[in-house]
Amino acid sequence: MKIEKPWGYEILLTTPDLPYTGKILHVEAGKRCSLQYHDQKTETLTLIRGQARLLLDDKEIDMETDKGYQINPMQKHRYTAITDCDLVEHSSPEVGNTIRMEDDYQRGTEFEEERNLYRSQIKSGMTK
């Protein structure tokens, strides 16, 4: 399932009933995700194409392709695309909340219930 985001899009590769989540994140050059943390979710990001920078806690990292970067619950993070890039995200299930501390697109915290409702609407064709 493809989900448009203000920084590009994500493609969900797994169904919500599995004990893990896999997705491809396409981020357009110069754009970035929110400065955020997850209250429950653990994830690993891998850059597979392009150039990106990862802010992990207070450390900036120029991401290397084909290397995994672990992000634990409550750990603040943000990735920025230097060029158009693709990342693979493997994570625990999409549970809990994504707390956004800063966001270029004025989005607030993403609560689990809202995320699940939005994704079910996409699957049923009710929204783009």
C-alpha cells in the first residue's frame, strides 16, 4: 500500500496482522521527516539509494548505504534527504504513538488510533 507523505511517500510491504512491519520510504531531496520519537516502536533504517543524514539523539550521521541504523523507543530521530533517496524500514508493529517535537509540515503527534483509521480508509478506497 502506497501512502503519500509531505516529504515523499512510503510503501507498506507487510500487513498489520504480522508481528513486524516493513516499508520503503522515498524521500525527496531537501525534505525531511519530523523530529520525533516513538513511545513503543523499535525500528531499523537502511539507506538503499541516494544520500541521507540521520539525526539520532543529538548526533548527526551521514548514512551509509546497506548499513542498518537502530532506533529504540523514546529515542529522538529525524532523517533528511540530501538527494532523492530510498530507505527500508523494518520495525516492530505499527503500535503506539509517534510524538512529533518539530515538523516542517505542521503535523502533530500521530496517535495509533488515527493511523489505523487512515490506513483502513486507504485500503477501502475512501481517501487518496
